[in-house]
Amino acid sequence: MASFDFNTLSSTLNESSQKTEGTGVSFAGKSLKLNGEDDVKQVADAIEKCGSNMQFLDLEGNTLGPDAAKGLSKAIEKHGTNLKRALWKDLFTGRMKDEIPVALEHLGRGLCAAKTQLVELDLSDNAFGPIGVKGLASLLSSSPCYTLQQLRLNNNGLGISGGKLLAKALLDCNSNSLKETGKPLGLKVFIAGRNRLENEGATVLSEVFKTLKTLEEVVMPQNGIYHVGISALANGLSVNKGLRILNLNDNTVGPRGAVEIANILHNFNCLEQLNLGDCLLKTRGAIALAEALKQGSYPSLTEINLSFNEIKCRAASVIAEAMSDKTQLASLILDGNIFGKLGREELVSILKENDKIQALGSMDEDEEEDSDEDNSENEEDEEEEEEATENDETKSESEDYDTVEENPNTSKNENTSSLKVVSIQDFLKAPTGENFLFIQNDKAQAFSDYLQFEQFTTCEFGSSQSEYSSNENSNGEDKKMRTDWNLEGCFKALEKICQKDFFTQQTRDSLKIFIEKSMKPSRARVVDPYQESKSSLKSALDQIQST
């Protein structure tokens, strides 16, 4: 749970105002269903009218199909030379997973043909999943993105495999740009919250950060990242000296992850915002961060969020004292911890003394500390428990979500992340959400085809058996071809379940009739191999009837 923050509100308002900067075309929030080329005509006409002055194209809140994207691509190809900001957030609502990459490829071709040099690409709130990232990867590694400074991919459902494809696309973009223009990718803003990247996704992206060295804003909340992934991110971010904003809210950073972040903070003299709310930092992690902040002045630091981290009383004074020389501090969010009354009083006292009390946010959800639990031994026990849980989680992630395989013997071009293809049969054997995403093409049709196949197979089996029996009787075929089934197990099973409550009396009576039916005269001389089993079943039925 997060506290209300005026800085976040201000940032959102600034972002909204920036959308209208310059000349461009906006159909934001129109809820247009753009399926075919005819549907996109009004957008194409607006682009035509704007002409080569189009600096932004805002299509947020509409739904774009592959055919419509093809038509839109033609308009972009003609007038997209000066396009700088592609604001395509929430653009594929209701589209199938296999439609999205095709649509993105069409748009990418239009941008390439127009020789567009994008500065900002916003594709947030589009349900790409691991499959849809293929189209995104193709776009990101192409020439229009060589000049990209802001990449916004919030809430795209990338998953681990999608994160790997994204990382490779960005590295390819950087290398392609170096080869073709002599300049590296100068990405400054990377936003990828709510994507379930987890440890593996965070690790591969850390290599991107380490390569680029130009990042100023990294926002990756709610990604299921534990301290292993946080450690990798810290390593990758450490070389980005111009980092201003770091937001890892709602990941399981833990005390060890907090220490890793604390160890790199000295690299970021331009740091403005640090958001580690709801990261289970615990007291030890909070103290490590506070001590790191205390060692540097961080003259641009305006916001710190350490809310909902189970921080106890003994960290209060350390945190408060670390704020003493932060001249620009406007927001210190510490709500939802376990400072208790004494901790809150100590916090307020020191902040007042240092003239920083105005920055402190609400403490309404702070909990009282249990005195018998406030000791380092208990915190060590908690950390050991977290480590055990994390190891189990990491193992589970690698088994269930690692869908991209790499062959160490392949060349660099061949050593690429590739998506596995899951059939309906594979999905039914392991019905996980990740496997469902990897079912190719139209999922509903795939299930329908599978059920139809199973139905026909079953009917064909019955038909062939009936035909075989009919031909055998009418044509007098060799009786040696008859299959002799061992029915003893069936009789034993019937004897067992006929005594259950769900076995109706009507079913028992019907079964008894078949058992008591005499053999055909032509087979009267044959000894019935299941007579004993039948007799045992009949006795069980008689006993039930008598009771």
C-alpha cells in the first residue's frame, strides 16, 4: 500500500502536458476500433493534414488491428520523417496475442521507410506477453529507435522470456546504431513496471544498463524481483552516473538487496528520487540505505520512499539524521512501518531539529512495535526465513518460466532467445499461465480443433470396431483376429465401487441382469474364464440388495 504523494501527482501532470508539446496528431481516448484500412482513414487524414510537421502521434486508448496498422503505416511512411514521439499506450485492447506483433511490424516498416528518428516510444498497458514482444523487438532493433531516449513499457506482461527478448533487442539496437551511425543508443528513461520480469529478467536487463551507461530514470516496480535480481540491477546501474530516479517499489529487495543498492548510491550525485517502498527492507536494510545517504550530500534529492518495509524503532534516528543535509528534500515517506510511538517521536524530534519536518509524510499506518521482538536475533531469523523462501521461489521460477533456451555452441547471431511453441496437448499436461501464452495463433480455434479431433478419433474407433464385428459375423473372417481382453480387473473394480453410495440401485440391477445372462449356445462348451469374478460380483450385488 502506498501513501499519497504530491511529487508523483506533479510528475503525472507534467507528463500529460508534455504530450501536447509541439505539433502532432492525437486521437487519445477516442476508443476507436480500427480493424481494417478503411477504419484508419480518419487517422490517416489527420496525419495528411498535419504533414511533415507531425512531431507526435498519440493513439492511446484505441484498438488497432494488423490491417489497420498496415494502412496507418502508409500514412507514417509519407509524413513521419519528423515524428519524435510515438505515444501508443493502450493501443491493442482486445487483440489476439498473434495480432500484436504483426501490427507492430507494420508500424515499424512505416517508421523505417520515413527514416523516422524517435525520441520517445510509449507502449505501456498493451498485453504483449512473451509472444507480442517479437514485434516489439523487431521495432526496437531497427533504425527509428537508434535515437531513442525514453522507452515506456509499463504493464505489458512481458514475463521472463519477454524480458530476455527485450534485453537482446536493446543490445542489438545499440550495436546496430554503432555500426551504422557511429553513435551508441543514448537511452535515458527506462520504464518497465508490472511485467513479472523476476530475477532472470532483471539480470539480463542489467547487462543492457551496464552497456548503455546513459540512464537517468529507471522505474521497475512490481516485477517479482528478489535480492539476486536486485544485486544484478545494482551492478548494471552503478555505471550510470547520471541516474536521477530509481523506483523499485513492491519488489522483494530485502535487507541484502538494500545493502547492494546502498553500496552503489555514491555513484549517483544527481539522484532526485529513491523509491523503495513495500520492498521488505527490514530494519537492517533501512539502516544500510540511511547510512549510505548520510555519507553523501545528494544536493538534488527531493523524494525518498521507504514506506511499508517493516522498519523498526532503532532505524528511526539513523534515517532522520541522514536527512539533515538534504537541502532539496520535499517528501520523506515512511508510513506503514513498525517504528512505534517511541520511534515516531524520535523521528519527529530529529527532523524538527534539522528543519526537515515539513518533508515527513503521514504516519497514520505506522504500527506499534512489540518490545520482545525488537532485537537483532529475531531479524536474523526473519532474514533466514526470507532466504529459504526466496530460494524456493527462484527454483520454481527457473522451472516454470524459463522458456528461452540458449546454445553455448552457436554463433552470436544464432545464440538468440527463441520462444518455445506450446501445443494444446502440452498445455493440457501442464496448464500454466505461461504455457497458455505460448499457444500459437488463435487459441479458441486451437482448442476447438483439438476437441473436434478427439471427437472424430473416438467416433472412428467405435465405428471401426463395429464394422470389424459386423464383417467378422457376416463374412466369417478368421476368429484368430479377435482381441481377447482381460476383464478380471474390470469385474473387481465393479465389485468395489458397486458398494458405494453414488452407485444407484438401478445400475446395480442392470449390471446383475448382464452377469446372470447365459452364454450363447454356440459357446456353451467354452469355459468362462471370468466365472469366479462374475460370481464374486453377483454375491456383492445380492448382499447389497438384501440389506
